[in-house]
Amino acid sequence: MTVAAIDCGTNSTRLLVWRDGETIDRRMVITRLGAGVDRSGALDAAAIDRTLAVLGDYRAVMDEHGVERVRIAATSAARDARNRDDFFAAAEAIVGARPELLSGGEEGRLSFLGATAELDPSAGPFLVVDIGGGSTELAWGTTEAEAVHSIDVGCVRLTERWIHTDPPAPEELHAAISVTTQHLEDVVREHPEMREHGTVVGLAGTVSTVAAVEIGLPEYDRSQLHHFVLTRAAAEDVFRTLATEAREDRVHNPGLEDARADVIVGGCCALVAVMRFFDVPQLLVSEADILDGLAMSLTRTSG
């Protein structure tokens, strides 16, 4: 069976096509669906148009591969937007399936499912950290997510709220990190078990980008990023480099996509805050994430 999963995130819109458990196609376009949502409480018309255009392209890709079932999910930006139903209706007309509005808990469980599917349970318990555009999900467990918590921290949200100069002022960086840390304190008060982990797994664009910059990748290469071990020292070093450069200089770092250059520092603030708070010496970068979890859910319920 050929299935597809689409993730309409705050920063990017992504597609995964699976056939009999094997990846056939995987795509990502930064559409910034959540631009301004934190301030306005609504999806911007231009952001909706950008995302719908990409969904049209994805529909063509799915048709080309003969996709039989599709699951499309919307996350933080849609959760915050009062006009999400308008976007959902337009997306359904294009894709043929209505976007599912995932709660932070559902998002975290699907991310955990995708990220840990290839990992040896003996390396657990796992703390899976999915740093998105508008929210960050933390999921803890060994063979399944036993504890999940979503916080309103992400690369876009932190940038829009706290980072206003180019390059960012030290006090802006401090504010973004401090706010993230305060959220993490709330998380462990509710889920103290999250401090006890065998392996920390990092997901999504911020983590992948920091790893790519550390490696110096001239272009995206999943084989080099998937299960790359990112040390805290390396993450801090990349953070210092990117945070002290103006955007026009920052974009020249190999591994940093131009469309992500304006929000990567905000994402780095979230990443280093997590690694500092949990005293993580290293984390495992995973390119398998919520998309893989969505696709797995389709194959598990088929027939």
C-alpha cells in the first residue's frame, strides 16, 4: 500500500510518501504558515496562499506515486488561529482529506512513534524533543510515549516575540532562553521522570540545521544528518556563530537554508535551553519524526 503524510507546520509544510514501509518521496518547503499568528491570532492570507500552493504540488506528487491513503495534520499555528477552518476547507479541496488539528499531546506521541521506530529500546528511556515553529513537544518513554508535554516555544514564536534586532542583542537572546527554561521547569514539575533518560533525540528543522552547520553540509543530505550525534559543545558553538552574525552574513554558513536564516537563532535559543536544562552532553539527531509517525499510523490501521 502507498500512503502519504503531510505536516502543515508553523514554519514548513512537509510531505512523506511511503510504499510498504519504505520511503518513496520526502519533501519540505518553508511556507511560514504561522507568520504573525502569535500576534494576530489568525492565519495570514499570504501565508495560507503559500501553503495551499505547496499542497497543490504535493497532490500532484501523490497522484504520480499512486497514493491510496493520506493523512494531513496541522499543528501549532492552526491551534492558535481563529480562521483555521477556512484554511482547512481550502486544503481539503486540494488534497482530498481534511487537515486534522492535532493537540500538542497527539503531536508529541506521533513524533515519538516516528523518531524511536528504528532505535533499540535498550538505549531508552528516550526523551524526544521536537522543536517546531510555534511549539516544542517533549515525549518520554521506551517503547511508547508514557509522558508528553507541549510548550508554546518554537523558532518562529521566539523570534517574533523576543528577537527584533539584527544581529540579535544579548538581552534578546537571554529573554528567549529564559522563557524557554521557565516552560521546561513547568514540564518537569508535571513530569519529573523526563529528567531520567537514556537517550535524548532531537527532531525538526532547527535541530537538523544546527547539525548541518556543524558538519558544514553544502546541501541537505539525510544520510549524514539522520542519527548524527550532536554534542552540546557543538550546539553552543553553532549558536554563538549564528547569533553574532547579521542575517546577510549568517546565510553564508554551509548547512543553513536561506529561508530559515531569520528564525534559526530563535530555534537555537530553544535548543541550547533544552540541552542546558536537562544537562544533555549530546543528542541524537533524527530525520524520522511526526511525518513517519503519521505514515505508520496509516499502515497500522489499513485493511
